[in-house]
Amino acid sequence: MQAAANLLQIILGYLLGLAFAGSFLGRKYMGYVDILLHKLFRRKITLAQYLYWKYFCGIANPPKPGSIKRAEKAMSELRKALKL
């Protein structure tokens, strides 16, 4: 029971720390932390997260989801084919 209470306290402290840091350090910092956590835990990046990082947080080059990578590759191949 004590271990569960300690774990809950750690999680709440972490969330409060993020809220505190976000209010003072800004959206860009919070976006970078979110990207770091996604890379650390190898989470799949969605289009919504990419758009959030790019336009709300203002991060210049956030990691792209697989769908955008595939679309860019197809467009580059199409451009190469049209130049021939």
C-alpha cells in the first residue's frame, strides 16, 4: 500500500512539475520534452502530435510520422520520374 502511495505521489509530482515548467518555460520547451519522451519510450508518432509540435509548440523540425515520410518519398520519386 505504501509503495502505491509513493508511486502516485511521484506521478503527481511529475505532472505538477511539467505544468509548472510549461507555464514558465513555454510551449517550445514542453514540446521538446514531449519529443524526448517519445524517443525515449519509442512511442509511435501520429499526425496530430506532429502538427501539435510544429504549429502549437513552434518546433522547426519535429520528428515526422511514417505517413508523412512515405508521402515525401513518393513525391520525390514522382518528381524524378517527371524529370525524365
